[in-house]
Amino acid sequence: MLLVQLVPYRKEEEDYESAGICRHAPHPDTEPPDGAWMDRRSVLRKGFHILQPDLLALQEVIKTAEYDQAADLLEPEWQIVHQQNRNMQGTGISIASCWPLRNIQELDLHVTPRTGDFPCGTPIAEIMAPEPIGPILFVNHFPNWQLQFEPERELQAVVVARVIEESVQRQSVYVVLAGDLDTDPAAAASASGAAITH
């Protein structure tokens, strides 16, 4: 099984296209679906074809009534779950799987009033992977990113950890935790995230 995770493209980072590695997608707020995105789109589609991933955790992708960035990148047979709580431009996170999905839920991570203007949330889906793998609980975590929001990230990590713990107590299932984890590795939110994957 191969998991590929897209992260926002940053201008100052090394460009991996020449190596044929699909590591970056454009940041939707700065690179809309026209212009430079079309060039990058072809590289990403080719990379996914070569890598043949089974699961994707997609970060900061656009989903509006007019445009679905995840569907634009993937073949029609992919099953895609979009975060419902997205920003005004349609930016949010998504899960994609080549295997059937069930028991889809989205956790609301608005744990304090100051998180209200950010689309923090965590889509979770049970992936019906074939044997010998079996069911996978696939978690795409999207907490607040602001440096001063570490208390909220800790609370958000606890919300997600509790749901994962309840799920694994009900049934034997692998857990894949992905996400946009914008915290210091030494912070408690990172420790909570590490703990729930063991």
C-alpha cells in the first residue's frame, strides 16, 4: 500500500518536477486552476499514474460548485471524500481511495471561539482494503496553523485521539493518520498525534 500526501506548494522550496516526484500541489489561494496550475496538473497526474497509490490525503485542495481539484487530478474510479467545512474559496482537505469507503465522518475542530474563521476539521473514513490488509481507519487531520494557537491544536488532537481510540476499541483496524500538522515536533499536540498512531 502506498500513501501519497500533497502539501501546499511554496515558491522557495525546491522544485521536484524534474525528478518526476509528485511532492507539491499549488497553494489554491495563490495559484488558481488556470495559468501555472495547468502545467503542474499534468506533472501531478503523470506522477500519480506512475506511483499507483491506494490512498491519498489531500491538503488545501479546492472544491467548489464549479471546480473539484481532487477529481481533476485523479481517474474517475477514485472515491473522494471532501471536507464539508471549507473556506470561502473552497479550500479544504480531502481523502481519496481506490478501495471502497464506509463509516465516513467529519470531526468539527472548532474547540474555542478564535478557531471560528478557519476551516479546521478532520475527515475520517473506514477504507475497505482487501486482505491481507483488511479495514483501515484513514484520518486526515487539519488543525489550526497559527503559531499562537498551540492550546487549540492540543485540544484538537485530543478530539481526534478520542474518536480513533473509540474506533479501535470497537474493531481491529489499522490506523493511518495523515494531515497538515503545523506544530513544533516537541509540542504536546505532536505528542498526542504520535501516541494515537501506536
